Amino acid sequence: MNPKRIHADRRNCFQFTYPLRWHLYMGVLLLFGGAGCAHKPARASVPAPPAPAAPSAPAVPPERALAPGTYVERGVASWYGAPFHGRQSSSGEIFDMNRFVAAHRTLPFGSIVRVTNLNNGKHTEVRIIDRGPFIEGRLIDLSLAAAHAIDMVGTGVAPVRVELVSSTSPLTGAFSVQVGAFQQRKNADRLRADLSRRYPVFVQDYAAPAGRLYRVRVGRLATQQAAEHFAAQLTRERGFHNTFVVRLDGLQ
């Protein structure tokens, strides 16, 4: 065979097979590339985490607004300041004479009352935190700040109208009659022994600025009106004077 012819045939064969291999290689790439795209897993959407809940505020007893005229009293107001300033009140709160607070014998602690000076028409609102006044003829004891607001500091006392605005507690409760206050415990115990034969009797230990007092309270009545009747009965039958109807706070 002619060597030149063989060499030419080999060259033509190489020229023919090279493009064929190239096209086959590209076809395989396209096949696997398309298959890879076709089976590409879908990306799952992840929902955003919920926002943290806002911390709830501590529960406090709601103030119950009362209809005008629900509780109205008329009487004499006095005020108290420096000797009691910084001392613990009957509610346990520290008395601050520069805040709008007051003492009342029967309204629940936390009650808001509007006090109007009947001499000049000025009024202010105070919160009940203390018990008193324990002076005959007095209705409410105002802090120095409240007394300034209705212009009665100079006179010391003034005729007032007291209207209950709101209260965190019901007006019902337990009431008693205070029949005496003693500086010596033995005197309070002697009176308690005498009265306890017929009535439930309580002795309240009170740290006053001038010294410790022992208040003797008689009876446990369901309403203030019943306590008022009982106080009148004690006055008639036992000759007590300067009796005061008071709300029984806590365990007494």
C-alpha cells in the first residue's frame, strides 16, 4: 500500500473524529447540567419568629368611680403636720404632710374624697391613708398640703363638705365603737375585762408622737349605721362620752 495514502487517511480520520468527540462531550455536559437544574430542591421559606410578648403590668385594684352624691358628709376638718410627718400611718404608709392625704375614721384606705371648704368654696382631693381624728366634733384630718389648698392652715379648722369620689374597696366591712384611749395598758385591760362580759372588745396599740396609746374598741358591726346605733346605746347604758365609730382594719 502507498505510504502517502495511509498517512493521508489517518489525518482525515483524526480531522473527522475530533469534532465528533467534542460534540459528544458537550452533549453529555448539557444533559447532566439540565438534569441537575431540573432536580434542584426548592428552598423552603422559614417564617420569622414571633415577637416576644410585652410583660404584663402588675394587677392593681381598680378604682371604682361613684355616682355624685353616693357618700357626702358635712362636718369640721382639721389638719396635722410636723409631729406626725415621717411616721407610719394606720394603713402602714408613711405619712408625708406635703402630699394630698388625710385621716378618716370609717372610709376604706385608698378612697379618694373631695373636700370643700364651706367658708370660701375652695376644694381639693385627698387619699385616705390614716384613721382619725379622735376629737369630738371633727370629721376629717387633712395633711398640711391639703389644708393649704383650701386655705385653712391659719384657722386650724373649717366647716367642710366631704364627697367620696372613688374607692378601691367596698364601703361595707366591719365597724366598732372606740370608747376610750389610755396611756397605761392596765387601764385599757381593766375596761376590756368589764366590757367583754357582754361584747367583743379589742385593744389597739398605737404609737403616737406623744407616747403610746391603748385604744379600747367595742363590738363588731356589719354596717356603719349599726355601729352608730350601738354607740348611742353604749352612751345611754354605760355613760360613755366621746365615742367614735371606726372601721376595723385587718385582723382585730
